[in-house]
Amino acid sequence: MKKIYSTNRLVLRTIDTSFTRKVLDYYTRNKDFLNPWEPKREQNFYKPMTHRKTLRREQDLINSLSMLRLWIFKKEDTGFERIIGTLAFSNIVRGCFQSCFLGYKLDKDEVNKGYMSEALEKGIEVMFHDYKLHRIEANIIPRNEASINLVKKLGFINEGLSKKYLKINDVWEDHYHMVLLNEDME
């Protein structure tokens, strides 16, 4: 089931395997830019079949309401030709937890234009109001000051440092545990 959301300048939407080449183009264009913040990528990552499989798997997770990945397009790109970023609310847990993890990335040529802030505001609204989640958690490498400043601007608070939390670019990295609570939820 396709989900599409709009902001002033952006369209955030789920995609299917027909977007495989566009996803591959996004990651290829941004390979060096994303490298310091992502897991080590093997050569297979830059092949269409890898992204086709990932898009299928993520669609199953989206359909089961255990994930929501939204790809970011500029509103003027009415044909959805060029992906400029993505945000993912993953590992959605229900029951007494009502929480998820947040990850996001933006095209190297689109930073410092307010796009990610705009996209995250909409994504958070969807998770809190439509998905009825209580908590969104973002884990950020301490040296990623731009990302830390972004989530702080959106109201996230630092709950502490998780030592050697994620293996990023083949190194176990510490991460700040940034959290946003849905204050409208009882």
C-alpha cells in the first residue's frame, strides 16, 4: 500500500521495486558523503539486485506496520525522478513500548537547505498521530554535530552515551541516544 505525504517543498513517499535504479543512483551519487556514517558497504551494495531485494523486504515490513521508510523528493519533481534522501522509522514495537528507531540521510547537494528538518517534522507527525507511537529514538555518533543539532531543534533529548553501539564503516562507534516523546499520548 503506497503512502504519500507532502510538506511545503517536499513529497515523502514509500516506493516499490520500480524505483530500484533511482535508489541505486542515490547511493552511488552519495557514496563518499555517506561513508563516515554508515555500515561498511560491500561491492554488491552498489548493484540493482541488492536494492530490489531490500525494497521488497522493506515493503513487507511496511505492510506489517513494523517499519515506515519514506523517500524524499522535491515537490517540483512531479515524476519522482531524483531521490534526495530518506527517513526510516524501523523496529516499530507495540504493546507497552510503542516505540521505534529513526534513521535518515540526505543527498550531499541538498544539505543545509532545511529539507531534512522539514521531512522529519512530517515523519514525526505521522508516527505520533497516525501510528500512535509514544517514543522515537535516534542514535547518533557524537562527532555528527549537524545531526545532533537537527534532532535537538526538533525536541529530542539526549538520554546518554551508548558505548560501541553500532559498527559504522567497520568500526564500533559510540552513539548518543536521542529520544523524542509523544507528549500528547497518555
